[in-house]
Amino acid sequence: MSTAPQLDDKRPSQAEGYLIASEDVPADDQNDVDSVFSEAKSSTASVASSILEYRQIHGRTYHSDKFTTNYFLPNDDRQLESEELRHHYLTMLFDDQLFLAPLEKDNIHRVLDVGTGSGIWAIEFADRFPNASVTGTDISPCQPQWVPPNVRFEIDDATLEWTWNTNHFDFIHIRYLVGGIQNWIALFQEAYRCCAPGGWVQSVEVDGQFCSDDGSTELEPILASYSDLFREAGKILNRSFFVQEIQQQAFKEAGFVERRAVKYKIPFGPWAKDRKLAEVGRVMKATMENDLQGNASSIS
């Protein structure tokens, strides 16, 4: 996570219950929201329709090919279940906190959740901080319709230039975009630009390499082959599946001046003596077992 050194955004139009990012609908502040929501519904209908044209691979659905991004995980119910399990074990790992950044509650006004997926993080954040305006973006419209009044979802490709103006958000949350980003420096540069002075950007990614303190993972070749599969896929797709290897340097090159790195060991299974880690490991194992096919089918 990092903080930026030293609004008016361009609001999207609405179609089919979702917000489609648009660069030609200006708004000066939240006072303009009502008028924007009522405009250009017909002009965005075709866009919304194409977004819902999911790709089919091995019987699973993936985001529309309208986007330049080619994210490797499905967007169907089974994978969304895995996503919510991931959210659960991360929240436990963070001692029931949704973030590690040293945010001041009274200074949290605008929050962005990049790659929001099912929207679970954005929804929980909005519940805990009812005075904050929370925006979740994703390339798949798989978020629920009934959400807290201070959260909204937009269809947007985070790998392109962001549509918000400079210094707009107080906190930008980025999580589990592994395998979906070719240029992490460019992503963090956009986050840097859109983060207000004194605001924070937090990026959470998982290490795809199975490790052990006693070297016992070396006795399980299947674990090494799983990691090797993603190494090779990363070379072919020109994107890293091991973001932790480049994450800190990418933040530095993006311009952030205060950077903090926090690393956690996540057990695979409920064997840890520590009760919290044992529960984290149990949920982590359930996450992996819930959708092994979805985790690898599009790259295998």
C-alpha cells in the first residue's frame, strides 16, 4: 500500500442497472448525479448488451471480448463463491479489517474498489463507512442490484486510462487482479493520479508459489507443476501471475513516496496451531477446492 504526494469526475451513464464508464458525460460534483442518471440511456443500451455477451470456455463463462483485458478467471456463480471465500479468509487474516492502510475515518469521502468482482468488499466497506461514497469497477456486471445507498458499480477496464479526474479518491483498493494486468506500473500510475494528496492506494495480491518452512512442498511435485503452469502462461500472455515479485518496484516507479509492504503466510489447510491461522487455512483450502477447474481452465 502506498500514499500519494500531492473533484470533479466524469460520471458514467446508466443502463440495465449498471453504470458504463463514459468520457463524454461531465459532472461537477455529486449534485449532478440525478441528471446524469437520466441521460443517454438509449446510447448506452448497445454497450450494455455487448458486455453481457459472455465468452464460453470449457462450459464456463468469462467476461465479454469487448475489453482489451483478457482476465483468466470465470465470472460465473461458482467462481464468485470462491471470490467470497477469498474475501472471508483475507478479512480474518487482517483481524476483521477491510484494509491495512492508516486511514482516518473522518477523511474518507470517496473510495474506489478496482476489480470489484462480486462487490463484496465495496459493499462491506460502504456498510462500515456510511458517510463515504464507494465506487466498484469491473469488466463483468456480476454485482448484486440491492446494495447500500452509498455504493455504486461501474463497468470499466482498469488497464485503460481512468475516466476520473486527478486527486479524486481518498482511498483506492486493488485486490486480486493477478493475471489480468500486463503493465502494473501503468495501473499504479493511474491510481497515483486519481488519489488525493495524503490518500492511500492498497494492492493485495497472492503468491502463486506453494512454499513451506521445512521444504516439505518439494516432496509434492503436483504443487510445483501448478506454479509452473502459471509461469508458462504468464510468458505466453505477457502478464505476471506472480505479482508480488514486481509489486513494490511498480509502486515506486509509479511515483508513490511512502510505501509499506506487509506479507502474510497463509496456511493451506487447518493444521496451524494458532486458531486464527487454522481457520484461515481451512477457508483457503475450501477456496482452492471449490473451483480448481476455473482457476486453470482458460490457461491450460
